[in-house]
Amino acid sequence: MERELVTRFAIPGRVPSVNGRWRQGKHGQVYKDPATREFETRFATYALAARPATWSQCGTYRLDLTVIGSNADIDNITKCCGDAGEGILWNNDRQIWSLNVHLIRTKLPHPMLLVRVTPR
């Protein structure tokens, strides 16, 4: 029996809110806020380290997220993770066909995001 390809990884720290994601500068230029850029870099680092060598970005995927110690809204978390995975785990977040999010609200000093991606 062939082993199913699954990518699992944990990202320490908070997931930023997408509400402040895009900012407008003094001269009208639009840019991503620093917290979003930093999260996308962290997500990419952990995803690339966990992704199997034979991973394909061309299929459809089930995305399971467990957020520990965050007060962020579930929709903000999923949007941030969907966008952060583009070009690394999938080509476009429209390729996510199933999504499960578990939010564990605690007072832990070190929040964490657990990610599991399963190809369909």
C-alpha cells in the first residue's frame, strides 16, 4: 500500500489579522503590513521544510488548522494561511477543497499554529 503524502508542521507565534493586511502609504502606494509579511515568511520556511520532495502544487487539498492561544477570528486565520501557502503548497488557495479550523483559546504565553495539508 502506498503511503499518503501529508505535510504537517507547527508555526510558533501569532497569526496576524487580515483586517490591517494592506496599508496605503503617504503617496498612495499600497503595501502589505510588516506583520503579514513576517507571518508569510515564517509559514513558507516551515512549509518548505516539511513538504515532501515529491509534493505537487497542481492538485486539490484538505487543509486542517489548529490555532492555539490566539484571539484572531477563524476567517482571518484561514485567509492568511491560504494566501501564505500560495506558490509553496498550492498554486492558488482556490485549490483548497476542504477546510477544518480548530481554535483553542488559552492564556498560554506562546501561541502556535498547527498545519496539516493532505492532497485529494
